[in-house]
Amino acid sequence: MPVIHIDGRAFAVEAGGNLLETCLSLGMDLPYFCWHPAMGSIGACRQCAVVQFRDENDEHGRMVMSCMTPVTDGARFSLSGERAARFRKTVVEGLMLNHPHDCPVCAEGGECHLQDMTVMTGHRDRVYRGLKNTHRNQYLGPLVHHEMNRCITCYRCTRFYVDYAGGTDLAAQASHDHVYFGRQTDGVLQSEFAGNLVEVCPTGVFTDRTLVYDYTRKWDLQSAPSVCAGCAVGCNTIPGERYGRLKRVHNRFNAAVNGYFLCDRGRYGAGFVNSERRLLYPGLRNAEGRYDALDHRAALQHLQRACSGARLAGIGSPRASVEANFLLRELVGADHFAPGFSTRQQALVELALRLRRDSRAALPDIRGIESADAVLVLGEDVTNTAPRIALALRQSVRNEAFALAAELQLQPWQDEAVRTLAQDRRSPLYIAAVGDTPLDDVAAARVSLAPDDIARLGLAVAASVAGAPAAHEGERTPALAAQIAAALTAAQRPLVVSGTGSGSGAVMEAAAQVSEALCAAGKAAMLCLALPEANAMGQALLCGPGALDLAGLTARAASGDIDTLIVLENDLYRRGPRAEIEGLLAACRHVIVLDGMDNATTSAATLALPAASHIESEGTLVSLEGRAQRHYPVFQPPAERYPGWMWLLACMKELERTEVRELQHFDDIIRACAARIPALAGITAAAPDHHYRNAGVRVPRQPHRYSGRTAMHADLSVHEPQQPVDEESPLAFSMEGLNRDQPGALLPFVWTPGWNSNQGVFKFETAVGGPLRGGTAGARLFEPGAGVTATAAFAPFAAQPGTWQLVPRQRIFGSDELSALSPGICELVQPGYLELCAADAASLGVGSGDGVTVGDDLATLEVRVNDTLVPGCAGYAEGHAGTANLAPLARVSLRRAPQWQRHSAQLIGSDGGGGHV
Amino acid sequence: MFSALRSQLRTLWTILQHTFSRAETVPYPEQQPYLAPRYRGRIVLTNDPDGQERCVACNLCAVACPVDCIALQQGVKQDGRWYPEFFRINFSRCILCGMCEEACPTNAIQLTPDFEMCEYERSSMVYEKEHLQIDGTGKYHDYSFYRVAGLAIAGKDKGEAQNEAPPVDVKSLLP
Amino acid sequence: MSELGTVTFGLLLIAAAVGGAAVLTWFERRLLGIWQDRYGPDRLGPLGIGQVVADMLKLLTKDDWVPPFSDRFVFVFAPTAIVVAMLLGFAVVPFAPQLYVLDINIGLLFFLGMTSLAVYSVLLGGLASNNKYALLGGLRSAAQMVSYEVFMGLSLMGVVMLTGSFSLRAIVEAQRDLWYCVPQVLGLFTFLIAGIAESHRLPFDLPEAEHELTAGFHTEYGGMKFAMFMLGEYLGLILISCMITTLFFGGWLGPWLPPLLWFCLKTFALICFFVLLRGAIPRPRYDQLMTLGWKYMLPLTLLNLVLTGALALLLEGQRHV
């Protein structure tokens, strides 16, 4: 380890880093703007200047930018030297020349890196008398707010948006002190990761638009460690609440899951918890079909009456916590519990779990994915089903650049040099999908194939890797399989990505075969299988293979075997054809629905119980990586809304069930679940139990400057209520406690002295970019297995005139149920549509914007002509309105809808706050 | 020792001399004391010289308040101004320290020389925005935040605030 | 004086002392008001004298609460002790040549004994309260009393030496030519300070020390029991003033006016002086209090004793020659 001397003190530091990140890792305060732990250094802002000395006799030294200075053994630096300190102050003064003096009306104020750095350097007064440059703002969509005057031209936004996330519609414009960051014209930012600009921008140029119009300062937000429920990746989040409303979601650093970034579904997709459509009180349907509001006692009595002595059945939910599902399964009995997937998806998820457990290939976390030097994506549109993994895949293609840089002894953090050196040279990324995907721009090749052909291509690649001449070399892609196999074999850490998104089990099996073949060839291969929902993996682990599915349950209900059906946080109308679900619900005498949202299923319930969302309750979600992660309530749900597990536990206690007699706390349920379900034995390790204390005190949910405690509720009563006591977690609904060095699963917010912005997260990390000091959140539930068995060949896809194979096409906004209801995102959700290639559209006599009826009136959707789609396949927008009756891979007929009215031109979201753009 | 003694005796003498000085206090309430305009009494919210609400709901008063007796929620008006949707001061907790006034970047919140605000009900001490907002500029007559700050609002476009150049034309190639 | 007369005078004296102490509460506040350039209680009755009645009514009607965690008997006993001790102290004070309750040849020692008893009241009150502030106050009080008691007695020995008697009447009579405040100026000074400390009034109110100990030894006291402590304090103030008058300012001696009036006037002036001290001088730190007591006052007293002894011997010698 090199030893460097900083202000006369010697430190042994990691080799290969730059001085800035080394200083920060040592816990020192050194101001910076353009450097970012995930994006490296470009030395643009000149803010991190320090003095470097030649040797111990050199008293003068020279100024260097610490972010551009590698640490070398024996190097001597001064951070506190007067010259460098004055220089840093002058730099901030220069940056502030054009700053618009609007901190009070800036949504960044109070967590602004520019504010922090200005205070840190000591700059105070603007001496310059000249005029300030001003800029006009742009409308950048409903998610990101633009206020260009605040810009300090650090280039972080374009470096993230373009270089890191692959966006194309944000760029630096004009020159010298007129530099402008924006789009060519007003319009919605197209990247799925645009929301990260809010956190990446060191000042208030890009702010959270949903927050700007319902604003609360960071110090007033009550927050708790949470996990995104938008997809199965399980990104760690910090939702913030004030006055009983969720205000915003920020990234919670987790080195293994999401690093510094979230996708926009994760950042903006939790806003549904503020929805007016959420249930507050239990509702009992009366004779007229209306709902009478009950209190929880009466509701529990009804629940108990409906359950006692009845033949029960339960439908769980892949978006509800492991614990709630476990309790429901215990309540109704394992044989009467359906995990809540659609029938087809259940089979896919079970298959994914089996493959993932059996496969010898490593289970990659986000670092593993970023380290892959060759990637094959089979059938999955990762950007729209597991967006954070797509962002990691974008980084993985840079491994070629890093390898080239290493030859020239450049470090990966020398961002500009590495990018200039590499230009367009990327590690191979191959994509086989039914149509285009947003990752195509960094792919070595993308091929459009029908799901069956994707599977065949996969098998061909596997065979080619194994060295055997492919028996069934894909006839549509003769050379490609060999090319992919060569690229994967040449790599050190090849990665195969697939998932349930294609709707085809064969594709996943083929992916497993490829990774298996790579393992057999001695490669450290990795296999990543994307899953549909936040707790899909947990649900598959809980229920095991061959669990009751929705079709089986419907059959049982039809034969009159079910008196009472309990549905947990699941809108069944999204899980199967309408007629089938209606039949199921009608066949049960009591339908009890626990859900937070007023949806079609709750409207069909005889008793609806309001269930708290993942933001308002504790629970464990198992990510696609098999990582159990705990989320904690950010605030207590209002009125009679309680967590699902609480309703179910209370019900079982009412029924005097012996298995819950000993269960008092949420932790007891976790332990009972771990004891009963061997596959979930590891979930107790996901987070500390409620007895944990950090140096004797709880971890606070509120920052120490949380304001308004004696006035917030004063309109109701001047007698301040006691702070709610959280008996289920080591977190406190108060500002008292210690937010330092606790396990990573318990990080409620990021704040350290002098660092009010989220940039201060480095003080919580063992080293910059490294895992959190208290350990990475979550616990892996399983590790790779012994190997998957070989798969038989699949028949090739044959297009049949007159019928089309339905293939699911996902969208980051709209395919997920709850995020699509959130403010901001709901403006970006499009109505359901059907994609056809031009030839197919022509054969039907339709064009983009026309309507087409699917099958026997299953759906009528707008046509979009997309020539990347495979002929003979019709891609439907999964999860979107009007597509519930469509099943993946079904063969359907299509016909032009005669009565179709074209949608008028898409309205750009109204500017909620008026004309100050 | 002797100097200490002398000091004590001098103190005694000085105090004794006060036998003949006038009382500084006044027999309130018969006689009302003079209160300077900057006296720290009841808190008000003021308007800017244009007659618009000065408060921009920046929350600085709330965070400066040592007894946490200020709570508010920001909103955005149609013309682009930030304003408090509600603004509540619990005067039964307020210690009239004036920190909120010092923290206020827009001179909106001001303390006034009115301290006679006793109530029999504590709940009557909770003042909402309609009780706090006055129709005037208070002690500071000229300051208008939006004339200084760069945020554009209806009637004041980009580049029209104090010390601002007209907006840059990013498509221009001129130096 | 007859037996009956003595008893009657004794009762009158008790009434006068207690009444005086009550009025003193108001008088002190008015006086402090004047010196601090404000008004003080001036609302009830002429000059606000009604405040005395109001305060009394208030104290009488307050909840007579004994903390459940206290030592009940001692808690109740403590405030009575100080009042009784102080009232007994008045017995030996000669108000006029024939106006006294008790003339004993050890009158001075009796007075010293009674004032010393008062410390028990404070100490016990502090201990019985079972409260950390009260305990600290009680402890401070004990240490303060021990320290100042030492030279309180010694400071009077000069007077005794000059007079040759412990009888207070004899002491007064011995001052016909010259009040002892002149030859015994050091004694007067040290006794004055010891007296304030004994009655733990400002600036020597460390046992109470509102700023540090809430209310010190009587933190837990309220209502009438608190009033007893206050009564004790004011009785102590009057008693000390009476004693200083007697010992150093010639008691009832004075031209033209009746002796009792002289005595009262002198006492009143001294009370005013004590109030002035309270209004002017801040409370010392605890270590300063101890330093003052042991390092300055005690040596000073001893010096006074030596000088007085020398003087007495000198005078004695001259008389014999």
C-alpha cells in the first residue's frame, strides 16, 4: 500500500485511486463538483485543488487537482495550505457569479452540494459588480424540473445522462459562459434514468418535479430505509414523508444492488401511496352493493366470522411482503394458497427459480454485472423489466475501454482519457429479442427473433461454446451463434441475461444452457434471470414448485370447494382474462380483499380491508438476485389502514390458531417463516431485529433539524402527542437516536456535518464507492447449484398467415401496476398498443394509430408499426390498460377494428405550476 | 482584599444612590410603555411592495425556530411564486426570540411590538396564516424578493431581476 | 417585671416579630424596587401593603403537600425548628432598660446557641426532601454554617472582653460612653458578615441558589411549610439586626427619644442595610465563600481578639496604675 503524507500526517492508502477519493475515504472534507464516485474524474471544475510538494524539503509546492492526481508512494500534499484554500474559495466565487440568488425557492436548498461547498470553502460575498447571465428553462417532462440559471457547468448532468446512462437528448449547448444544458427543444427526457439528474446535479438545475410542487426541505422529511417495489431488482430507496404524504424517493446506496442510481420507475413510482384512490377504512358490502365503513374491530369480527369453519382459499401477491404472504398461507393452508401470479407467469417464475438454483453460473450482483466483459441478453428487454440492471449492462460494455486503458496504465477513474481512448470500442453485448430494446445502441448486435427462435439461438450458442457443431444452428441466424459463442468464450466473466419478460420458458432454459456451457468451459460465467415483480422470487421460494395456480383455484371454486377467498394486495383482473376472474370471484361466498388501492378486485370484495403499502409497513422482499431485503415504514398509515401482516395476524389470533399463539412482533413472523420454510431460512439475516440498538439508542427517522414538532398538529390539539413508538423495528419516529455506522439495512437518511446533500454518503461507506460501514443491506437466500440438465431442442417458430403470436413488450412506465398510478409517471403512461412489423400491418390494412381487434374480441388496441418486430409476432404492451385478456405466446387472429377512433396527439403534461419556465 | 472590599463598598454606594433615581418601569397597563418598532412581539407575515405575499415557504423560519413552533407547507401559485399553503405558528410555544425573522430571506416574517396576546384557551394561541398575514410591508418597505432572485414569475421574466443580463441565446455563435 | 408582664410581653414580642417578618417581605420588595429603579408590589392597599395579606392568604390556601418520597416526620418538623429557634433567640434581646423577656448572664451564648440550632432546620429539610437539589442545598448550608459559626462567636468575644459580661443588658449599659462599633469595628464587620451567612440571605444564599439548585433545601416545600422557612429567614434577619444594635450600636441608648424607639430605629436602619446588601452584591462562588470564611474572616477575628485583649490589658493596667 502506498504511503502518502497529507498535511504532515502519513496515511497508508489503496493503490490506484486518485487523491480526491482517497482523501474522502479517509474521512476528510475536500470540496469537489465534477467528480462523482461512479463516474470518475475529468478535472473540469478546479474545485478540489490541493498543494503537492516534491519532497519534505519543498516548502512551496505546486497546485494540483486532487481528482486528477494518482496517489503514489511518498507523495506529499497539503489540503489546508493557505494557497490552495484561497484558490478553492476563488473557484466557488467564480461559479457563483451567475447564481440567481434564489435558494429560498429552490428545491435543492438544504441539500445542495453547491451550498455545502460554498460554506466549506468560506466564500460569502459576491464582489463582482457585472450582470448575471440568465437562461430560459425548458420543459423536460413531468419528472425533472429545469432551472438553468443555477448551473455551475460542472458537466455532471451530461456525463451521467449521455456517457453513463446512454441518453441522447440532453447535451451541452453554446460556448464559453453561455453554456447551456438541455434538450434541443422542450420535451420529455427520454432516458429511463433521467431522474438521477436530481441527485447527480450538485445544485438545483435539475430537481424532482413532483417534489417542486409539493415541496418539503430535506431536513423536514421523515424517512426510513425502504426497498423499491417497482420491479424485482430490489433497489434500496429512501422515501421521505411529511404531513402524512410521501414527498419523494431518493437513492439509498447499496454497493451490491443499486449503487448510486435508481431508475425513474423506482424514483417516481411510489407516489401512488398519496393517491385518493387508496382505502382508509374497512368496507363491508351491504345488500345494495355499497360499502359501509367499519372500524378495525368490527372488520376483524367479520373477517373471523367469514373464516371460522369455512373452506378457505388464499391468493397471495408477488408485490406483497414475504411475511404477509406467509401468514396468509398459514391461515388458509399451503394447499389452498395460490401465490398470485397469472397461471402462465407462475410456471415461468418457478422455472426461473429452478434454473437459477440449479445453475452453476454465479449469481451476479450489480458489481458482477458491471464487471462482465461479454454479455448475451436472451429475450429480455431489461431496460423495461429490470431497469437498474440495464444501466449496469451499459457499464459492462466499458470493460473493453478499461482493458485498453490498463495497457496504457490509465486508471478507470480517468474518465475523459479512457473514453477518448476507447471511442466506440465496447465489450461485446449481444441481444436477441422480439424487437428493438433501449440497449441496442451499445450492443455489438441485436437480432429480432420470435421467442422460440431466441431459445434455439441460445441452444446453438451453448452448443457452439461446448465445441460441438450446433445440431440445430439457427436457420435465421447462421453465423451469429458462432460469433456470440466466440465472444463469450473469449471473455473472462461472461454474463447471460434472460428472464420471464419474453413469456417463454424455453428462452430461460436456453440461457441457462449457455451459462452452463460456459461454466463447463471453465469460465466464471454468470446468469441473471429477470423476474416480473418485487417479491416474485420470495413468492416462488415460499410456495415451492407445483403450488396451486390461478387456473387450479378457479377450477376448485367452480366446483364449489371454496367458501371464503382471501386476496392479498393483488388486483386479480391483471392476472387473467376478465371472464375467468369474474367467475372465480362469483363462485366464492365471501371474497375478502386486503389491498391499499381501490381497484377492480377490491370493488368485487364482500369485505375490503385497507392494507398499508410497502412505504407504510415493514416487510421482506426477495429480489431476483435471491437477496432478502427489509423495508421499514416511513410513516404510520392513517386511519384504519394497517399492514397486511397485521390484519392477517390479528385474524389468526381471533380464530385462536395455535401456530400464531407465540407470535407477537413482526420479528416473530420472520422467525416463524424462516423456521417453517427452509428455502426462506435466511430472511432473518436481512436486517437486525427490533431489539437492535445503535450504541444504546434507536436509529432516528428524522434528521436532527426536523422542524415544526410543536406546530404540525397544533391545529388539531395544542397538546403535542407523544411521538409514535415503533415496536416492530429498531428505528424511531423521532429525531432522537444515532444515524451512524449502523447496519446498511438501517440507513434512514444521509447526513453528516458539512455534507447536507446526498454526496455525504461517502462518510457512511468504508471507502468511496465501497460497501456501507455497517455492512451491505440484505442477505442472499441461495447460492448457485450443481448444474442444470440439458434441454431438448425446440421447434423453430413458423409464422402462419392469419395468426400472430402475441409477444409481451414491456414499458418502464405502464407495465408495472402501482407505479403507473403515481403522479408524474401517470402522465407518461401510454394507452395499450399492439406492435406489428410493417409487412404485417400492411397485410391487415392498418397503419400506426389505427385500431386492431385481437382474437375473439380479447382486446382492441392501437397499432404501432415497428419494423424491428419479427414478422408473425404481435407485441402487446404488457400491463397496460386493455391488455389484461392477452396471454403471452398465444396465437391469435387480428383484424382491423372498424369503429376505432384515433387518439388525438399526445398532450404534453400540463405544467402544474404555471409559466415560470 | 482591600480593593475587593472597596469594590463591594462602592457597589453598595452606587446602589444606595439609586434611592433617588426614577423608576425605569411604568405602571402597566395604566401607562403603556414605549415599544420600539423592532420590539419582539406577535409575529406577522407581510406583503411585498407590490402587495403580494412575501413568504415563499422556504422553511427557514421553521428550521431556525428553537421551539419548533412553526409549521408550513409550500405550494406554487399559477404565476410561479412559491407560497405557503398553510402557515401555522403555535404561540403557546413561541418564545418570541426572533430567530425566524433573522432567518427569513424575504423579510416576510416579522415580529411586531404587540405582546398582548393572552388567551384563556391554549388552542386560541395557534395562529393560522389568515391570522398572521397582514396587508402591508411591516418594517421593511422596499424589499421584494422576486426582484432580486432569478426565478421567473408572471410579470418578471428571466433576465429582468436585479443585476441580470437578458437571457442567453444558446443558438448564437457570437462570442 | 412581673411574671404576668413577662408572659404578656413575650406573647406581644412573638406577635410583633412574626408580624414584622411578614411586613418585611413586602417592605424588602419595595425597597429592592426603589434601588433597582422599579416599583415593586404597589397594587394592593396603600403603597401595596396589602400584598402582605395577599401573600399570606395565598400561602395559607395552598395545597399542603408532603412528597411521598420524603421522610415525612422530619420533613414537617424542619420548617418549625427554624421558626422556634429564631423566636427563642428574641427572648434575650433587651429592647429597653426594662423591656426584655429574659435577662440571663449568658444571654449572648444563648443567642449564639439558638442561631446555631437553625442550621438543623435547613439541613434536615434538605435531607428529608429526598431530592438532589434539596440535598445539595442542605449540605451547602451545613458547611456554610460550620465555617461561619466559628468566627461568629469569636467576633463577639471582643465585646464580651470589653464589657466583662455575657449579659446583653450589661453590654448595652457598657456602651454609654462609646458604642462598641468604634473600638470593635473589626468585630462588627466580621459579625455582620457571619450574621448574613447565618441567616443565609443574599449574597450568602448558597443553600438556596435559585440559579443552580432550583430552590435549594426548600425545593420540595410549598404552602405553609415554605412560608415557615421564609418566616424563619426574616425572623433571623430581624434578630441579627437586633443583636447588632444591642452589641455594637448601644441598644436602646440615645438622647431625647424613648429607649424603645431608639432601639427600633437602629434595628430598622440595619434591616435596610441588609436589604441593600441583597440588592447590591451578587452571590459568591462556593469556593469563594469558603475562602472568605476561613482565610480572611477567621484570621481577622483572631486579630481582633488579640488586639482587643491587648487593649483590655492596657486599659486594665492603666486603671491599676
